[in-house]
Amino acid sequence: MLGFITFIVLVTAGFGNSYGYSKPVTFDGRSLMIDAQHLLLFSGSIHYPRSTPQMWPSLISKAKQGGIDVIQTYVFWNLHEPQQGQYDFSGRHDIVRFIREVQAHGLYVCLRIGPFIESEWTYGGLPFWLHDVPGIVFRSDNGPFKFHMQKWVRKVVNMMKSEKLYASQGGPIILSQIENEYQRIESAFNGKGSRYVQWAAGLAVGLQTGVPWIMCSQQDAPDPVINTCNGFECGVKFEGPNSPNKPSLWTENWTSFVQRYGEEPFIRSAAEIAFHVALFIAKNGTYVNYYMYHGGTNFGRTAAANVITSYYDQAPLDEYGLIRQPLWGHLKELHAAIKLCKVPLLAGSYETSSLGHLQTAYVFKGKSGKCAAFLVNNDNTSNARVRFQNISFELPSMSISILPDCKNVAFNTAKVSTHYNTRSRTVKCKFDSMERWEEFNEPIPIFSNTLLKANALLDHMSTTKDTSDYLWYTVSFQHESDAEAELSVVSNAHVVHAFVNGAYKGYAHGGKHNFALENPIELKNGTNHIALLSVMVGFPDSGAYLERKTAGIRSVRIQNRYLNNYQWGYQIGLLGENLSIFTDKGRNKVEWSRFQGRHNRLTWYKTVFDVPGGHDPLALNLGSMGKGEVWVNGQSIGRYWVSIHTPQQRPSQTWYNIPRSFLKPEGNQLVLVEDEYGDPLGIKLDSVSITKDAKY
């Protein structure tokens, strides 16, 4: 253990929040404290790169209106250092600007540095160049990894210090996180796992940020690092702080869950979320963070394996930053009711009593005589009538009534009074004229034209190094006659397309395990050219020994001839990608032709449009397309995979967010690469709005 128990930092004054001067902060077994005052905090996760700087003020303002005190964000290492020693903190990557925006709204910040973050983000936020460091083992007591992790964490901390953003300097950052849910994989590293935990904690504390450090889902977090809970039901499943001198903090209350292509969205009701927040508070919790409060968009190729481009759209603020009711309003009322109980919650004595078989009272009594109670009905089928302090209360099934004075109910988690709102879309622009579109057919490479060659089937991930979703495997061989044959390709990437002598011969897709493409083909007398396009829809984001994970084509057979050990030629990425034909500078590097209405595989489409009037968010309806990626004025708005349907026979995502800040008044360039047989004439540009009947 690292030694001391009580951790003192400097932070700014309370919920005013007046920044620029310091007040002492401690934590104890009840809560975080500022100037010896205990804190009851509600937090919301908003990730700066999943929205735009133009959206940040509105998102933060709506969070504050919803009763949020803290904005929580990860730091995305592979976004900021995509190539070793080359840093990017501009635009959506400008974390300092984001934190200053939070500060300007008078809120605090919880900075989750990681540097492993998972977050359904490609490679868990780790830059892929780490993979090529000799002898490296990620997230272990391993010298090369610890060297690079320490270098990055120090860089982030020093940046925050230089900008005076820590609470000890008068800034808004009151908590920092090192590592992320490490206990899930710790045992895979045997003793090196526990030694790594000790080292990471020591690294964090030794940086002397002046704010407490946390480790989420890490029950053995060394003192003074606070172990915290992640999950749906931390009031039920959290084992609690590993020291009586640490507060009970919930760092991830999942408002929805990750959605992958082929899956329906995961819906949590406002009543269920409110129940578990109230239960956690009733059991001495004093910090709850909603993951996510605003999910946003996985722009570009940032989503992890098979994760859709929209992220936690079911959160209180949806992908576009619009308020989702009744969730936002119900949680706002919950926060207000709990804050009415703040004095006895934070300073009073605590007791529980049974009110029935499945009913319990959690009571907090302050020295001044103030009293607050949480009356819990854990029966998920029936209402219950209970007596508490000689007063009769009706408790709906699976609900908690909050009594700020132990007499009157201020809020019940099951009684949702906020009206529902509805998100609607209005077509603003159709792209249904062939004259509007130009196309470019992606050329199919052959072995003799490739620059990278190997006498083996190479790993997709270590070859592309996350610079493209696409890797061409090409081979040429002699055949003595015209003949029909069977092509068999085994892959553990996500998609594989097959071309024989320039003709398309089929595709297959899979998930986490091997899948096979088996199709009849025609061979000709003489030289035959095989081109296989391996496609990854994001890299994995979690698991032990992430650096050892591989993907790509594993085996190729034509009839009884295995081609695995032939000499293969490789092309990383599509030609259109490599020439950046989706940009102003790159689009003239190829010859575009008028769209002929034929829907070929691997085709680039290009058109222009003017921005619709108004201020409503905009979304591209890609319901007529198959699979690919979209760029607007050179900026990727993400991958799409509309052809994969859920069990309800609909795409996981049809509409794709186009931030208005990506657009100019006229002449916006829209470019798509379509892997399948999508029809660009069916694309529409819609505005997105909500009904105004909700009570805020």
C-alpha cells in the first residue's frame, strides 16, 4: 500500500463555482470534501471527440440544467498521438478548450487519463504504434509498456498543470483516473498484474496533481487511490470502498449500452435508472456518474470492432445533443430531491430498518434534528403499503420514495411525471437525380503491381497499423486449362470480398471467430489473378494481451491447392483512400465519370449540396446503401453498415450525424465509398427535431 489514508488537495469553492483561488479538499468515508464541506455530486460523461467544439457549450449547459455538477471524460491517447511523437490537440481533439468550457459553466471535471480506456473506441484508446515496440506487453509489469505509459500520463498531467486546470491551481479538475477496469483481466498476468496495479497507483500519486486519483472496478486499488464502481446496479453489486476512509463513488452508471451492427439499441427506462441511483445514495454513495450523459458520434474510424457510429444515443442528451425525455427531466427531478436531503445525507447518522419482506427504510439523521429517508420497495411485481414513523406510505413496485424531512414524499423513482418527447426528421434534400452524382470504380490490384510482398498470409492489424479498414491480399498462379473450381477463404477479420481475374466472386462476413467464404470460380488457361479484400470494422478494444490479438485471412484454398505459403502481394487501403479523393486536393487525382445507375461493388460516389436553412441538427439517411464510409467536406462522419439487420429486420443505424460546423453555405462535397450494392439515389439529408410538449 502507498501509505496514507486521508488525502488533502486544493480545489475551488463550492457550487458557485468561482475559479481562480483554492480551498482545501479532503475525502473521508462519507464523501469528497471541499473546505471541510462534504460533497454530494452528480456527474455526466461527455467525450470531447465524440461531439464538436461548437456543440460543447450547449451540451454542458443542458447537463448543468439537468442537475449535473461534474463532467467526466476520458483522454484518448491514440487520437492525440497517432504516430509516436506526433501530437494533435486541435479541433475536436482540443481537450484544454473542452475543460475550459466546463469551467466557464461552473462545473467540475473528472479526468480519466487511463491511458487504456476501452470506451468502445478502437484499440481501447492505445495507439497502434505501441504494438511494434520490441518486447512490449500491454497493461502489465512490463518495462517497455510502463515507459511509454508513464511518458504519456506525465505529458497529460503536465499539460493540465501548465494550463492551471487542476483544482489545486484554481481549476475545475477535482478527480483523475489511472487505468480502467483492470481487475477484469488482472489474473491473466499472474503476479505481474498486481505489481502493475501498485506501480500505476504509485505513478499517479507521485505526479502530485493535488487531486484524488481513482481506479474504477478495481477492488484492490492501493491507498490513497479510491476504488469505484462501474455497472447498471452499483447499489446492489458494489462491494464498497476497500477502506472505511474512502467514499463510495459510482464512475459508470450505464444509461444504455454499447450497440454493435446487427443489434437493437439497449433501452433503460427513466424509472429503472432513477431507482438504482437512489438506492446507491441510500447506501451511502455520494458520487454518481452517468455513462453516458451524451454519447455523441464515433466519427471517422474511431469505433471499436463492429460498434456502430452513433454512441449511446439513448442517453439523456441524444447523439445530436437534443434532450431525451422523460429521462432527462426525471433525472433532473431526482437530483433535486436528493439534494434536498444533502445535510443529513452528508453529516447525519445512518440506520436501516425493515418495513416488510421486501421493503426497507434507509434513514439519515443529522445533529440539528434534520432527517431524510429513502423508502425502498424491492418487490418487482406488487405495490406495498408500509408504515414509517407512524405514517402510512404507498410504494409502487420496484421503487424508492425520497422523504427529505422523513415525513413527506418529494419524489418516487417509479412515478415519471415528465412527458415523453419524440424525435422526428424532415427531408431537406434528396439526391435522387443521376445527374447529381459522379462515380469512380475502385481498381482491383494484381500481384505484380503491389509493393509489399511476403511468402505468407500476413496479419491484417499489424500490416495496416489501423491506417485503413482495408487490406488487399493478391496472388497470381498458373493453371493449365480453363476449369471450374471451388474457392475457400477462411478469415477472422469482419468481411472478405473475392475477385478472380478482375471479376467479383462473392463475399462473407463474420464476428469474433473464423468465418468462411466458399464460392465456385472459373480459372483460365495461363495466369490467374486472385484478389481478396479483407475488411476490419474497427479494432478490438479490450481483453488481456491486446497486443497479441490478430485478424485477417487465415487460409486460402482452390480445390485441393492451398495457397497459404505462396508469395502474396499486399496493398494497404483502397486507392481512393490513399489518394484522399474525398478531399478538395485529392478529388482530381482520379477520373470521375457520370453515374450510370449500375451499382457495382467498391464504388466511390460524389455529389455536392447546399446547407439547409435553420439550426436543427442534420442527418444523412443512408437507408438505400449497403456498407462503407462517408465524408463531408473531407471530414469522415463515420462508417455505415446498413445491410446488416437486427433480429427485427432493420438496420442498427440508418441516420448519420452531420454536424453543422462541418458545413459551408454552398457547395458541400459529399463522398461515399460503397463496399456493396448500395443505391446513392435513395440518400436523403434530413433535419432532426423534437416535440416541444415535454415539461423541463
